[in-house]
Amino acid sequence: MGEKTSGMVYLHQFPRCTKGPNISPFCLKMETFLRMAKIDYEAIGSLTMGPKGKVPFIVLDGETVADSDFIIEFLIKRFNLTMNDHLDERQKAVAHAMEQMLEENTIWTLGYHMLNDRCLEDTPGLMFLNPGMLKSLAFKMYGSMRLSKNLHAQGMGRHSGDEVATIVRKDLGSVSTLLGKNRYVMGDKVTTYDAAVFALLASFYYTAPLSLQYQLMNDEYSNLGDYVKRMREEFYPDWDELTLK
């Protein structure tokens, strides 16, 4: 990478993948926020982890900030953003609770689906590595063992398929109710919370077409599917260009 430009946000994230701009909901969340806030950025795809051992992280004028929530807080202050200023304290509390539910609970149902519902057959279509490598027995065994261990430690992996389905319905049903007929999560104006909600829902919608989550977003909670497509059209007119062919 060449000389850094002052005021430019350098977004470090996973490389592009084959089903959307990024396989990670948190990386997609961060890039979506930058686009919503109209902040100049350069996406840097690599497997280099940030100071907390994860991606995304950003570098702005020599300062490194990690974790999507803390990055957003940092950028709101740095660029004096007012995206959430029209919300009252109760609305902010509701939106925060919804975001945390999705990122700390619902996201694990995607991992459960990947492990139990033909994940290993779909994996090459989701990733950015060589498909031949991903189809290898060693990779499948390692990936399954690691994901299974993480799901068990978090708790989602201790549930039956029917119990996980109940969690999915409750979580997505809550988001669907809150969204209602709104254009954005909290009304007719986009907020930082839309970045998180869109990123996770888009991960279900575009990378897990065999999942219950996808089915619900096209059926009982069709306003969620409509929301994802609407957000994609507005903030990612170049979605196909960013997706590996």
C-alpha cells in the first residue's frame, strides 16, 4: 500500500467473497456505516488481524481503532456525525438492545446453520480462498471442530435444531415487528443501527439460502427481506462489482 491520504479511513477487513462484499457481518457493518455516513475510505482486504485479534479495524491519520462499535463511536466524534440525533433516549435504548441481540445471539444461529445444515457443501461459495482448499477433508474437519467448539462455548451449540429454530423465529420476529413498514429500522431516517441490522440480515439473505432465516425473511417476515434489498440498492449499487465471480 502506498502513501496514506490525510482524512482517509483505511478499513482493514477480510478479502471480498463470492456471495457479497464480505463474509463477515461485522466487516459488512463497518463498510455499510462508512457509506451511510459518506466518509471517504479505502477497503483493504487481508487476513491480517487488528490489535484485538479480529477484523474489522481502521487506520485514520496514523491512529488505529478496533471493534466495529468502538470504530463507529470514534468516527461519529471525529466527523461530528448527527445520524442518531433525532432519536430520543428510549428509541436509542430499543435500537441498542436490538443490535446487541442480533450480534450477540442471533448471529450464532447462522453458525449453527453452517455446522448442521450442509454448511461444508456451501462453504466454497461463501469464502475467498481457493475452493479446492476448502473442499479438502482437513479443512472441513478443522472448520467443523472449531465452529462446534465455539458454538458449544457460547451455548447455541447445546440446543436442538427445534430449539434453535424457536430462537430464530423470536429474534427475527422482534426485528420484523420493530421495523414494521418503516424504510429504516428506526423510521424514515437512516441511523447507525441500520448498518448492524442490514449486515447481519444480509449475511442470512445472501450467504445462507438453505437456512430457516432466509425462508422467514421471504415469508412470515418478508419486510426484512424487502429491507435488505432496499438497503443494498441504496448503499451498494456496486454490490456485484464487489462480489468475487
